[in-house]
Amino acid sequence: QGKVMPEIYLPAKLNRFLEPKRFKIAIGGRGSGKSMSFANMCLMDAQIKNIKTLCFREYQNSIDDSVHSLLKAEIDRLKLNGFSVQKSAILLNDEPMFKFKGLARDPEAVKSAHGFQRFWVEEAQTISFDSLKALTPTLREEGSEIWFSANPRSSVDAFSQRFIKPYEKQLLRDGSYEDDDHLIISINIEDNRLAPDVLLREMAGDKERMSPALFSHVWAGQFLDDVQDSIIPSEWFDAAIDSHKKLGFEASGAVIASHDPSDEGGDSKGFALRKGSVILDVCEKVTGDSNEGMDWALEKSRDAQADWLVWDCDGLGISLKRQVDQELESTKMQKHQFRGSESPDDSELPYSGRDSKTNRDTFLNKRAQYWWKLRDRFYATYRAVEKGEYINPEELISLSSEIDVLDQLRSEVCRIPQKRSNSGKIQIMSKIDMAKKPYQLPSPNMGDSLMMAMFSPKATRQDAVKLNFSGWG
């Protein structure tokens, strides 16, 4: 009594960790402050609430591999009273408050961890399936919690599969996910106002030295799992952000709106809007059935004064035709039903990227052709922005930086795999195959909307007469 408790600093994003939750997970890159914040919260809870914490890593050959030294440093920095730092444990008033274990050598050893109300797994991205399986059911005391701090490694790792992949879209969109059992926060160095200058300088240097994918992993906590046979690298995607501003061209041409429908049951509905070579908007609708989704897409298309609405008609989208016809009957907007399973457009014409081969001989179907159209635009834009090559702006793509979901869109677009085809034709992996192992990728609804936005309406004879009459013939 009478003692002044030291104050600890938490990044604002982690304040929600002060409330009870069964699983608390902080994911992000270097310099985010997540490990130090965990240490400080655990120390405060030990001193105030007498909460004991068992600290794990997958690999712990010695105590030096654990968070033992971090906790000791924070005890000294905060001048906390009553703690006694032992070689393999930390005591408070002679009672063990922190112990340290490795999981890899004996995952079953965790089952003997009695008397602890909290587990903290540091570097959780390395945890194995067997360790995770043994860990989570062991702590059964009412009010007990399991904390994980991690920089996600691969999307197919045990940790990612359990705590990130099921909630990936929400995490990319909102930066957090919460339900009755889980609180998952994405946090990076920009969220930590106490990040030291030395780390900020290191980050600036790494941005120059590292590949974009590696930099995003180290400093932004992104998956580092280049999908085998992915057709669009992340550096191509990043080069296209505001490329119209970088290269000095404007959004000019027909306004194409595209929609990837879905029904209730998990998948979102996608929407994209293109004017010429500039992508003005990409977004998704999470709730509602296919009719509500189409109402949403139609409203966005009308608001944008789109010239064309394109939507996927290979599946349930065909049932939306009457709805579209009725809504567009009194408007100038035209419609196009996209069927990716059909033969490529202009099937007998040569594909410019494959010598004299025709589109029919190059692509398995229209879906492959349109994804490759998108790929060609990203590659041309990368060459123009990063290599300084002059390329006709009509062959480029620019993603407006005002699109709210660029991170999620990057995740979808840059993880579209090419499927090996016995015929030698270019084939894109189906959504069904993408959902299977080893990929286990979420449905790319916004990515498919962007792909369909590559639709280019053909000039009709009537259009040609109008153009000639207006003096452009």
C-alpha cells in the first residue's frame, strides 16, 4: 500500500487486450511492439492479479531462446518490486510466476503445466500442428487465456491455418477480428509511436535492399509464401498503384462495371469499376443473397454512370439476368454476361504474346484469357514504371490508391495460380482447386471482378456510323 504503480505504454491497437478473451493473438512485422507489450501486460497481471504465465516457444534449446531476457529487462526498466529473476524461472514474492518451455522436443510436456492461468507462445508462426494440438485443450481453468505473438510465415503453417486463414478477409479489411473466443489484432511498426529511430532507419534501408515480398513479410507481417505458379507477382501489383499519376496519363474511355455474385454462405460478392486503364474502385459485400448483391452492384454502377455492367454467369449469376434486364430497361447502360468456361474471345485471331498462335491455341477458356489480359497489363505497367519503358497507356493498368481494400486485393490477385495443362494451353486454377491443399486459398471474388473488368466492348456498325457522323471517322 502507498506504492505508486509504474505506468506501461501499449500501442493503442492493443488496448483491447486488457479485456478477457480465451485466445488473444497479435500478428505483425518487426518493430510493432507486440512482444514488449505482451511482456508488460503479463508482468502487471502477475503483480496485480497474481496471474501465472507459462511461456512457450516451439524451439527452446536454452533459456536464452525464450522471453526470459525480455521479461527481466522490463522488470529492471519499470523498477518492479518483488520479482526475483532465477536462471529458469521468474518469481514474485518467492512464488513462481513465469516458467519457460520448448514445445518441439516434447509437445506432451505441456499437459503437466498445472497452476498456470495463462500461456504465452512467442514466435508462434513456428509452432507445429502437434504442439498446437497439445497446447490449446490443456489450459482449462475458468478465465484462463492463451496468447500468441507472431509474424506469420506461410499461409499453410499450423498457426496460420488455425488463427489467420479462417478470418483472413476480415483481418485484411479491418485489421482485427473478434468473436466470443478470439481477439486477433494486426499491428505493425507504424502503430507503435515508441518505435526507436534505429529501427525506422533499418526499415528504410531494407525497403531499398529487399524484394517487395520479403519487405512486406519482415515489416508488415504479410505471408511469405509465394504461391507456386502465381501469374502476377506482388511487385507488379505495387507498381500499378497510381501508375496513371506516376506516368502522367488520365482515366479516359468507357466505364466498365463488373460484378462477381455469390449467395449466402461465406463467400463475399465482388465489384470493380474501370475507366479506360484506371481502376477506380474495387470492393466487396459480405452479407446478403445473390439478389441483394446484384442490387448493390447495380446501384454502384448507376452511381458511377457506367457504360457497361459485366457479371459472371457461369453459376448462379445466370439467374440474375431478369433482374438486370428490368433494372437497366430504362437506362443507357448495357450489359454483358461473362462465361469464363466458354472458348476465348476472337478465338481464331493471333495472341500477340505468343507469336502467331491463335487465342484458341493459347488459352483453355475465356477465364484464362481474361486473367492473362490482366497479367499482361500488370507486367506492362511494371516495365513502364520500374524500367522506364514507353508503353501505350491503353495497354497499362492503374489502381487508384483511394481503393480501401488494396491489401486484400493484392492478396487475391497475387495468389492466382496457373494450372498445368496437358494440352499446353494456359489454364487458371479454379476456385474449387484453389480451396484445396496445398493452396487453401480464399475465393478471389474481388480479383475475379477485376479480371472481368478487362472486358472491352466491340464497336457495332451503329457505333461506327455515329463516330463518322461526329467527325471522328
